[in-house]
Amino acid sequence: MANLPTGAAGPAPAALVYAPALAQAELRPDHPLKLYRARLCYDLLAGAGVLDSGRVAVVPPAPASEDDVRRVHTADYVEVVRRLSDPRTAPTVDLLTQRRYGFDPAGDTPPFPGMYEYQLLVAGASIEAARLVDEGRARFAFSPAGGVNHHAMPSQAAGFGIFNDAAIAIAWLRARGRRVLYLDLDVHHGNGVEAAFATDDAVLTISLHESTRFLYPGTGGHPEDIGHGPGRGYAANVALAPYTDDETWLWAFDQVVPPLYRAFGPDLLMVQLGADGYWNDPLAHLQLTTRAYEAAAQRLGVLTGGRLAAVGGGGYDVQATARIWAIECCTLAGATVPAELHDPADRMPRLEPRARDAVRRFAEQSVATIRRLVFPLHGLAA
């Protein structure tokens, strides 16, 4: 691990967990997920002088161990990922077996050479972000390569995800006895992370996403889905309508995230900074601008005193995703956000009043359900 710069005030306020290898893999040439997004974010921060300012240290990660991965994924699934990753053994895995484990060369989650080693490095980067904050080495740590695997299940790849790095990092924290709040800001429901901890009352998951009535994964993520058994009340799903704008998204955020954070009192917040709610993203329908993401980052900084770990997530307008992550990183690191990272005012989307009213009503219904079903279980008024 690189040494973080220190001064009279203690450790550096922020760390960017990054290495070039995290941006060099490719699922398939025509695939919408472009893993070089992490490099674009790094380049924006470097170009703005943030990485030379003493506010943000660049920390290269080590790969996760198989033991780390098996806290979340089954041994047989890990072995299939390993075999599919190696060109010498990949031909021995027939197509039926690949599909049983969620892989499809022409589908959402294709196997690719070297994916096993790449996924271990992504998971290791997410663990490192958690470790830096947990050990007080940094107030804020961000791994832009992580988070996009949030749909992966214990024995199945799904939704571009293979090893669920966010869940692996949370499981690493749980092995240290930590209580964790996981906040997923991706436009798609964070179903894989929620499922991993659905019965665990030491992990509270909150997901703000476009309703699965309209978007992948097509099931779950409803406000009525609140966890099971000992974990009942430890999942909150803020389902939103297509075309939800900054105002309504931030309103829903304010209604749910701060009160649950304060009531739960986690040892650490891990936030997934998916940027695919952006108005120009090709895979979803929300109407968020860069200003909403900056405002959410500001709120999280105030809520946590600036102490949180973050991973990347979805984002398929590649340039916009890199800008949004750089904005959030600057905001949470206490650095000035370069004006050129924001959307020009004349490009901002505008909703008609009737559409704005409809999306607000949809959000109000989601929030009301969460307040009725989840809040009382945490000692909050419905």
C-alpha cells in the first residue's frame, strides 16, 4: 500500500484506490460497460491537479484472496470463473454450464480472458477502500473500478457483474465485527448486495433506483422488500419512476438516507456511486444532472463527517460517468470541483409540470411505504 501523505492534522482526507490494470480489461468490444472509465476519472482528477494537491493519495490495491471472495460466492462458482478465465481451460466449460452460472458470450455477462485475476483485483480495491477508512488511514476512500458488480449472486454472474466486490468488502468488514450501512445510488437496484445480507441485522442496505417495473433486473427492489428473518427492516428500497429529476431524487434521498443512517449508527458507510441515473445514460430513464450527484456527495460528507468508503458502479455515458465520479471525489475530499466537470446550463433536461408531478407522486408512495414498514423497526416515527 502506498504511503498516505500526513501532516499536522493526521492522515490525508482522501484516497483514490487505483492501478492502471483496473482500467485495462474488456468484456467484449461491443459491450456497453467500458472498464476504462476508471482511467478517465483518474485522468480528470490528475488534470485538475487534485492528485498533486496533497488532498488525495493514489493507493494501488492488492488482489483479494479466494477466502475473501468465498465469503460471498460459492466455491464451485469461483472455480468456474477461474476456468473460464484461462484460455487453456475455458473450452472445457460447455455453454450449458456457462449459462447455469450466469455467463453468456453474447449476453449481458460474457466471460473474458483474464477475468478471474481482474475480478480479484477489483475486489481487492474495494476491500482496500474499506480498510483505509476502517483503520483511519483516510477519511474517504474511493475505488472507481468497483461497484458495477452489485448484481452478482453467490453462484451466478448477473448484470455485467462477476465477483460482487461491494458485498465482498462488506463481508470483510463484517469479519472484523463492523456494522455497515450500504447505500446504492445506481439507477439499477442493488439486488446482489441486498441478497447477500438480507438476513443480517448488522448490515443495512438502502437502494435508490429506477423501479424494476421499468428496468433491469425486472424483479425485486420494491419498497415492500425489507429483508428477512433477523434482517427484516434492514433493507430499504426507494423505487423511482422513469424521468425522475434532481429535485425529486434528492427529496427522496433526504427523506430516507439521513434518518436511517442516524438510527442505525453504522461503524462505516459504504456507498456505491453508480452514475447511470444521468439524463443522457443510454441504459436507463432517470433525468439526473451532475448537480444532483454533487449535492448527494455534499450531504453524505455532512452526514458522516466525511468518513466513508465508496466504489463506482454503473454508468454508460462514459465521459459523463468519469465527470460525475471526479465531482464526487473532489466534493468528498474537500477539493474544489472544476467548473468544467459540470453540465452546461443549456444542456440541462427540463420536465414538463405534469411529468414532474407524476414522478413526485411515485417517489412519495415509495417513501411512505418505507416509513411505514422500515422506520418503526429502527425506532423512527412512520
